[in-house]
Amino acid sequence: MFKTVIRRAGKCAAVAAAGLMMMSAQAAEPIKIGSFLSVTGPASFLGDPELKTLEMYVEKINEEGGVLGRQLELIHYDDVGNASSARNFASRLIRSDQVDIIVGGSTTGATMAAVPLIEQAEVPFISLAGAVVITNPVKKWVFKTPQTDRMAAERILTDMKDRGITKFGLISGTGGFGSSGRTQTLEVAEAMGMEVVADVTYSGSDTDMTAQLTNIRNTSGVEAVLNFGFGQGPAIVTRNYAQLGMELPFYQSHGVASDSFLELAGSAANGLRLPASPLLVPDSLPDDDPQKEVVQNYKAEYEARWDSKVSTFGAYAYDGLMLAVRAMEEAGSTDPEAVRNALENIQGYVGVTGVFNMSPEDHNGLDPESFRILEVQNGEWKLID
């Protein structure tokens, strides 16, 4: 009898030890952060700073002890701005790499191509792309860090109205971002009692938009011009605008909110306005602005590490990663449902892009006022509002 008890006790101890070893092994396994980004190709101005941001802050977090006592492992792929590639890489991240969360999707097209797979797999996903369709209607497993194109339209048109402008010409790209921006601008204009008196577009392969701008210039009643697009297109539009001698108030969207746009557009950009995060003018923020310290720190750390100018696009990745980390810490685990629930209930997270207040009805957590209106003066960004 005594011997039997000893054997059972020994067996229980062995089982307990094995369980502890398994728990320890699991705890030691890295938390896998998956990402697909447009690091090269036509949208590299988005994906390159996003990847650099993820890499440097994953390293920093690991140096500071990781998350939940575990190191982070960044697994990333370059979709070169191709929606089909993005879908394939999202599938690989989910099925082969078995990541815990995905932070990526540089463009709306890449994001929306991956969404069905991500929803089916029930993996939390934080997109870095701008279109309102990503989170409206709300999708259970999908979140995003940039303000929506609708918010950009609202902020731009509000500034126009403040300047007494009620009629304007719209020129937009035919890609996913430009097309969605056009739709949102038309809807917002109608809601605000404003009139789009000229509505023209250009394709991603166009190298001159003089014809479209001439169409707008010759339209009766035009009081301002708005260009909704990203990539090379808006810089070409800006140069053509100056070449035509057009002097109406000129607006761009948040899709070109970076110093690289100023380099492409040159002196032709002087006078134009756009909505952007305060990252481009951190020192202009008042000392009591809750974002000032976060914005200044990100700018200083990024530029010191990469010896290149910071961009608002990299900031989207910073906020995405930090939201993911906060959600895992609040959930106390990497369980997908628990992390998703934590993401959905984040309130008051002060990021570079804005102050995020998520909810079951809002998986973006920002409002139009998170945009600041900037104007280009003497080749530099200046805070207007």
C-alpha cells in the first residue's frame, strides 16, 4: 500500500513537472507579429518607413524586456503594392507562420484583399491604410490607425468653408485611395452644402495632368481645387498647377503628408494646404498638447536610427504596434479573442497620429479633429490649425 502511494505520488510529481516545463517553454516562445507591407514598388514611400518603424521598435521593446515576459518576433513580407501578393502573404502569416497578430497593409487595396482571410482565421489585424471601407462597416477582427479618407475630406472642406469657399474643383487618382477619397469628398460636400463644380481623374500611369487642370480652370464658379491621391500623381498635379499659373486656393489630401512630397513638388507646393498629423510640425505644438512628447520622441528616435526624415506613414506603424502591445498587456495573453476584445476597448491611447478611443462601433478610434491643417510656406510645413 505504501509503495503504491509513493509510485502515484512520483507519477503526479512527474506530470506536474512536465506541465511546468511546457508552460515555461510556451512562455519562452516569442510573440509573433506578422506584417505585409509595400516596402518596394510604387507604394514604397508608405511601406519603407513602416517597416523601419516596426523593426526599430520591436528591437527596443525586446531590449526593455519584451511583452508579457516574452520577446517579440517580427515576421514580414514585401507585397510590392500588389493586392494578390498581399493576400498570399496574409495566408502565409496565418497558416505557416501562425502569427499572433498582424500589423500591416500599406494600401487599401492590399488591406482589403487580405481581410476575408483574416476574418476567417479570426486573427486580430491592425491596418495601416486609409480608406473608410476598412473599418466601416465595422469588421470584428479589423482595426486601423490612419484617419479615414472621409475625415480628411471633412477637415479639408471645413477649412474651405472657413475661408468662404463653397464651390471647388476635384481631381483624383483612379487607384483605391484616390477613388475612395473622391467618393467620400462628394458625399461630404453634399452634406456640408458645398458644390463640386468640376470632377476629373487621372490614372497611375499619367505623367501630365495639364488637360485635367485646364478643364477645372475653365469651369465657371471654381473657387478652390482639391487633389485626392498618393504617390507620384499629386506631385505632378502640383507642378502642373503652378505651370498653368493657377492661383486659386489649392489642397492636397493626407496621402502626401511627408517631406518627400515637398522634395518632389519643389517650390510649386508653396501655398497649398492639407490635413496631417502633428508629426510634420512637432515643435509648433503647444506644451500642453498631449501628443507633443510622443511625436517629438518618435521623430527624434526614427531620424537618429535611420538618418532619414520621418513620415506620417511610419507613424501609422508605430501606433499600430503600440496598440497591439497595449492590447496584449491588457488581455494578459496572446489569445486572439482576448486581444481583439482589449483592442476594441482601448481608450485614451496617445499616439503619434492622434488620441485613440476605440469602441465596438469604431475600430479606428480617431475623429477629424485629430488632423491638423498645414500649409507649405517657403518649402516647409507650417501649422495653420
